[in-house]
Amino acid sequence: MSKLAGNSVVTVVHHRVKLNQIDEYIGWQKKLTKASEKFEGYVNTILIEPGMVTPNDNEYVIIFKFENAELLQRWNTSEIREKILSESSGFSEESPKLRTFMGLEHWFMKPGETPSRGKMTVVSFFAIGPLVYFIPPNLGGLLIFNDVINQTIITAVVTICMSYIALPIMTRIFKRWLSKT
């Protein structure tokens, strides 16, 4: 199965760390990531440092991505994961908050609630609109490959910009509206 399969799933972990033990946390997080990499279906791990997603100066966010829910569940219920998690109590202010998402919904998350699909669609529209308007004509003229390769490169650039630039910016801009029920 491809690591880019459409049914991939992510687990987002919010972890509040004691300020005087951040180095210990970073070492622990690397150990946890290294262990998860050995599991079938592992795609990647993203560590988001304090202040980038939450206003707290000691809240780290770890995003684990797996090919599908079944493979993520194997990791989540593994003995090695449980053992490593048990080592975190010394530097944690509280128990980590864990949520699992499929598709793009993890970009819209607020702890405890996820906006409606309609709101996610509107924000996605505003995020992708400028990307598909500006990137293809500006990048297309620079590419010297055949049409299929050029379109693949453009699609990859738009997708990366959407996931890592446009959606995070748009969710901040629409934060109040997204959190209204």
C-alpha cells in the first residue's frame, strides 16, 4: 500500500511539559518517534514546538501519521509504545491529550471540537483558491518536462503549500468562526 494512500490517519498529541525538563522531553520524543518508525504503515512524525499551534509556552504537539487506522491502532496498542509513554510522567504537567483524525480534518481541530465539514470546505476553498490561481501559471513556465511531469510537480507544490502554509494561515484567520457551533 502506498504511503500516500487516501485513507491515511493521524494521531495528534498535545503534551504539556514542565519548563525545566524540556530537554528530557525532546530526548523522550525522539525515542518515541524512533520506535514508531519501526511499525508497519508508519508514514511520518511532525513535532510542533510551543507557540506555533497553541499559545502555551510549554505545549508540544506531535503528529503521528500512519497509512490506515488499523496500522495506527497496532502502534497505539503496542507494548513498546506503552512502555515509552510510561516514562513521560516525570516531565509532564498533565496527561497528554490525544485525538485521531482522517483526511484534512486535523488542520481544523481545536481540542475538544472539530468544525462542521461545511466550514472546513469553506476554509479549504479560500486556502486553495490563491494557490491554484498563482502557482500553475508562474511555475509552469519554468518547468521543461513533459506535461504529465509538469502537472505532477505543480500538483505537489500546490499540495505542500496547502498543507503547510495556506491551511494553517486560514485556520488562524477563521479561528473564531470555526470554533462557533
